[in-house]
Amino acid sequence: MTMRPPSEEPQPAASYRGHAAERLGIDRRRFLLASGGAIGALALAACDSQGPRSAQKLLKLAERKNETLERALYRHTSIDAPPAGALPAGQHFPSYFVSHEVPTWDDSARGAWKLEVGGLVRKPVQLSLADLASLPRIGYKLDHFCVEGWTAVATRTGVRLADLAKLVGVQPGAQYVDFQSFDDGYHESWDIDSAMHPQTLIVYAQDGHYLNPAWGAPARVYSPVKLGYKNTKYLTKIMFLPDRNGGYWSDRGYEWYGGV
């Protein structure tokens, strides 16, 4: 784990050269076979990505059992620290998005980008990229865990979500957080405990450079306690909620909790 000195400013985003894994999507069969247990594996042995209706109750039961186990294993004090010799993925870091092309915020069409933080809070705010960069900054060298089985390392720089929560005054009834984006309506919701983990960041720079569009510019959420598909890119809203409200992949059959 490394911390970026507060005086060290991120540089403009480096150009993205692409990656062989880009835009391949996530294979739900492999995910359930690897982490969903025998029940989910049997139910999906000969079905399409959503599974037959007859298996839905069984799949839901398996998911609830998985979530119960993941929540039991979760430790707020657990800190991700890649091996000392782990090399950053750099320009080879994969890029995923659901739009047909790399999502890019267009100021001329949409106005200046702002990140809205609201919901069950006392002081909702809208933050520009400059506003985010002016808040207490932290940098961590972190693992990224993909549901497809690969892991990559990068240094993420941003603001702790826990610090943003203090800034807006999150109310006690907030038990979930929804992260919304301009990537064709992509969003994912988290449990509040994972969101408040000390390594959960609203990231605006990677490996010393401001995010480029392929990696989620202007800002994204990232935490090593969640699988990659839970870490919403291209953020526009962070909403603190009393109830969970699904997500892009969660609504398509993927596990909602998505813990690591």
C-alpha cells in the first residue's frame, strides 16, 4: 500500500492503446461455477445466461447463501496490499464499458461535468473535478479483481468515500449506496459497510495521470473489496439510500454483493 504525497499533482491522462480483453463482457457461467457453489453450477449447466425459470428459486437461494457468507467474511479493517514485486498493469490495464463506444463526457452537449452526492444526506452537493481534486487526497497501490478471474495492479488516487459521506452528512437510515454513470445508464448499488471501507475511493487519477475516457473519466468508484463490475465508472451520481436497488449486472443475474 502506498500513499501519494498531497503535493504531487496527477498529470494529464495518458493515451489508451487498448487490450485484448476489452469489451468481451463478463461470463456469468464462469462466475457462478467459480464462486456460486455447486447449486448454481448445476442450475446453469445447460441454460442461457439468465437460466430457466424453473431454476430461479434455486439461484436466488444460492445467491442469498453466498451473500450471507461474504458478509460474514467481510472485515472493515482488512487492507489490500499487492505483493511487493507486483508490477502495475499500466497501459495494458483492461477497459470495460457497456456503451457501443468509449463513453466520453461532452461539455458542449451536457454542460460542465459535476458529481452529485445526495439521497439520505443533510447537505447534498455537486462537485466539479477541480472540487474533487481539492479535497483531501489519498493514493493506494491496489489489486483489481475481475469476475473473469484475472487480477491487475494500479495506483488509484482520489477521495475516500467515507470522507465524502462526512462532507454531506449521511443520515443514519442510509444502508446502501448507488453509484450511477453516463455509460448508457450503468449503475450498481453497494452495502454501506463496503462503501465506507477505508480503501473505497472516488478515483480521478490512475498511476499518476488523470483518468482517460477508457478508464472511467472524469471519476469512478473503486475498492478492492468489490469485484470489478461493482466499481462503476463514468460517475454522475452517488446516492445514499435506505434500500438496495439492484444494478446493471445485478439485474441481469450476477451476484448483487460482489465481494472479494
